[in-house]
Amino acid sequence: MRLFAALWPPAEAVAELARFTRQLTRLPGAGDLRWTTPESWHFTLSFYGEVPEKQADDLGTRLARVAHRAHGPLPMRLAAGGRFGDRALWAGVHQDTDRAALTRLAAATTAAGRRAGVLPADAHPSFRAHLTLARARNRGTPDLRPYVAQLEPFTGSSWSAQDLLLVRSEPPTSGVPGEQPRYQPVGRWPLGG
């Protein structure tokens, strides 16, 4: 199964961002982007790829320890955004979010993946706190800088990440253009648990 470790924002935070980003889908060239659905918005801490069942169990045990060792729920707030070149548009976290704690949590989930044997021994965390809003359909997509500029004034309400999740990603199977992967939590552990 295809797995990743993540933090999921609460419905209220997602709804705030969804209301704000509706304007982005009306910008010139927005139709050339594949927009992600709000219910799929999350912060990926570590991506593990295809993981056999036995290793998934060991990974879950290790992630439970990571969550238990965390210093309780993480106060967060969605804000502004950025881009990865012209490949992806994302929303970020507010400057009052404890980015160091997020980075430590991501590093711990990567270490859990290495110890469970689902990541290479030399795997290093490459975490950047972001929720992917849209991806380029192909080369020659619109310049994403105007989208980032539109996101700049957004600041959501404060919330706390309560749980560390191990999530299964099920790729689209229908062949319908624009269909999104489905995400199914297979493990959930309270932070500071």
C-alpha cells in the first residue's frame, strides 16, 4: 500500500481556506491547473511510497512512539502560500506556527520510516509545511506568481494539530480526467499521547 505520514487540519480551517481560494479558480489560466479538493488538504510529513503490510505494521508502531514523544498538540494557522516553480501552488502556515516543532516532527516520521525499513538508510527529511492547492496539468501552464500574490493576504484562524496520521493513498482508477486520489487513514495517534 502507498503510505505517508500527515497532519490533517480541522474542517473549520479547511472551510476558511476554501472560501478564500475560490477567487483563485477564476483567475486567467486557472483551467490549466488540477485543483485539489479541500477534503484532501493535509500536511505531508514523510512520504513512504509502497509499503508491504508487515512493514506497515512496524511503521505504525514506530509512528505511535513518535506521536507519544511529541510535546502535545501543535498550534497552527494557515496563511498565505507559495509555489514550487510553476508545478504546484500551495498554502502555507502563519509565522506564529512553531515551524521548528513541525520540522522536528517531520524528521521523526522520516526516522521512523528508516527504522521500519520503508525508507533508505540515508533518507533525509525534505519537509516544507504546505497544503497543495493545485498542480500543473502539463508544461506551459500559467505563471503561478499571480496566484501566490492573491494568497498573500490570507490568514486563517488558529487551530491545533491533535493527531499524527498514517494515511493510505489510493490512486484514481476510473480514468476520468481530474479524478483525485483517495486518502484513507490507517493509523491515528494523539500528539503527546
